[in-house]
Amino acid sequence: MMVMGGIIGSGIFLNPAIVAQRVDLSALAVGVWAIGGAVAMAGAFVFAELGARFPAAGGGYVYLREALHPLLGFLYGWTLLLVVATGAIAAVAVTFARYAAALAGLGEGVVAPIAVGAILFLTAVNVLGVRPGATTQNVFTLLKIGALAALIVAGLLAPAAPLAAAPSTRPEAGGSIASLGVALLPVLFAYGGWQQTNFVAAEIVEPRRTLPRALLLGVGGVIALYVLANLAYVRTLGREGLAGSLAPAADVLRRAAGPAGATVIAAGIAASTFGFLSLVILVTPRVYQAMAEDGLFFRAAARLHPRFRTPVGALLVQAAWAVGLTLTGTYGQLLDYVVFGDWIFFGLAGVTLFVLRRRAGRAGERNETQAEFRAPGYPWVPALFVAAAAYAVGSSVLSSPRNAAIGGGLIALGVPAFLLWKKRGQAPFPERK
């Protein structure tokens, strides 16, 4: 539930229209989601082995710290806190609030209070323990899966004639292969999120066995849902109709069930965004907790609640910053600047697997930790994932060099912060030999 909940947000309800605008064949409008799924599964293999090797709180922060350099791990956590995680919390909370307000017949004026209330409520739930947070996550993940299932059934059973729509305004007209590459970018971002479960590896029962299984089953389930949902979109709306739609999921349900269908999918999107919000709030503070334990963040972020044993300090720091971004409305621009940074660190995490395998080979290590799970298809499958991450980063930079330059500057601000915290030595710092 955590893996699937970390991937499924609002992207599958909106991004298919963007993809359809960038390809010239219906088969490609669906096929690109299968290709993106293959990349996501390659990433799941990589993070499954990394999680089995290091079943500790912090996920990617720990892998980068141990295999490459503590600075890279810190920059990952810095970027999560500064924009990527907190900005996503703010953006998704506002999206949830807008759908919730519309369903309740309320005006735009209540959106910000609802968004802030959702952040604070889910933070409080996760302070009360991992089990309440996981239960909340399970409920809303099942709801979003149900919404996708309703979309799929309605789309596959509805009449296949496409809706009237304006012709696609696809900017790339250079052929199917070129358009496929451009269309892949929103697909890769829609599949992102499987790695978040690794943040809480230390709190998973038998993580070396459970985490790889969860990653592979969860990502596989999402691939099936995403491909079937896009089959439903294309079958019901046609490629041109899909490309011209501003709300493809609502259009499919409206065609299948009238206005009531549109209301159902609006409720499904509200549940989906709330579930995604719950997952990000639950898992990400474990990164800040690990940084604080290394002396690379405020000591309070390592503090556990005396009764519930949750990282209450990290949860409160995250909530305060996310609420600030929500109220100031700066999250959208900041995410535009730094969203490519997520894939920088995905790619670097893939590189850590090569480093760790080589290091283990030199040491002649053949222990039970390594044998617990090993990514199949090594080195080609991890190399595919690293190449896909490089493609996502490169495409983002080329599409908006100015945003990339500003985002790179924001990430680079973490370097002096790292040096300052390391110099102050707030806690023992594990130097690599």
C-alpha cells in the first residue's frame, strides 16, 4: 500500500492528456506508459537491493552517504526539505483542498485553510505512531485504487467513439520516435515515488525480505493500473480527444455515467491526493531524522516522541515549512526550479549499486545481507535506470535552462550548510574510510 500510494497521485488523472499531445499514434499514447513502467520496475530492482543492503531509516540519504560521499547524501535531504518533499506536500494539499471544496460546494476562499488543515491533521496522525499513519495510508490507497478501477471499467465498457475535440497542438512533429522521447518525461514523473518506502526501512518487519517484495509487487500493480487506465482513455476519447481534454478522467466518467460519473472521479482524485499527501508526510521525516543523528541537521529533528517513538521533531519541522510554502504560494515556482533534482538523486542512487557491488567484490564479501535480494539483470537493468534518470534530468534542463540554473543554485546552497553543520559537530559524524 505504501509503495503504490507513493506513486499514485494526481498524475495519472492529468498527464495522459499531455502524453497524447506529444505522440501521433494511439498505440504510442498507451505504449509510452508501458515503457515508463519498465523504467520504474528497473528502479524498483535497484532500490530493492539497496534497501536489503541498508535497512535503515533515510533511504537514498543513507545509500549516497555510504557509497559516494556524505555531502551527496546531505544535498539529497536538503533538497527534499527545501522544496521537493515540502513543495509536493503544499502542492498536493492545495489540489486536494480544491477538489474537496468543489465537492462540498464551497468557494476558493476555503482552499488554503483546508490545505493547511490537511497537512496539520496528517502530521498529528503520524506523530501518534507508525500504525495509525500506515492505517490511514492503507485506507486512502485502497480508495485511489478503487477510483482508478472505476475509471478503467467505465472506459473499457463505454462506447468507443471518440469525443469531438480540437486537433492536437503537439509541438514536436518530428516523427514517432522523437515524439516518444518527449512524451516519456511526464510519464517518468507520474511513476516517481516508489523509493519513498525505503525511507522507513528501519520500521518495517523483516525489511530485507519485506521491502524488496513490497517494491516489486507495488510497482507491478501500478504499472498494470496505469497501462489499463490509458487503454480506457484512448478507447473512450481517442488520441485526439484525449489530447484536447483538460480533465480526461472526468471526461471518461462523464461519458460513461453522466454528471454523476464526473462527481465520482472528483471524489477519487481527492482521495488519491490525500493518500499521497499522507505517504509523503509519513516517510520523509525519517531522512531528516537520519541527517540529525549524523550531526548534519538540527538536533531536534532526531528527537523521538517519548511514548509513540516517532520522529516528532522532524515531523514538526517538515509541517512548519510545508505550511509556510502553502500560505505564501511559493511552492509552485520552487517545484518548477528543483523538480529535476529528484531525478539527479535517483540516478546517483542507481550509481551507488555499482559502487557497492564493486566494493563487496573486492572485499570478497558473500554474506547473508548481499544474498537476501540481488537486482536481476545486473549491470544492464541498473544501467537502464541510471540512463533514464539522466534523460529526465537532461530533458528538464533543456526545456527550461533558466529554471534549471536557479534550481541548481538552490541545491548548491546546501554545500555551505553541510560544511557548517559538519564543523559545528552537533553529533558524531561517521567519516568514510
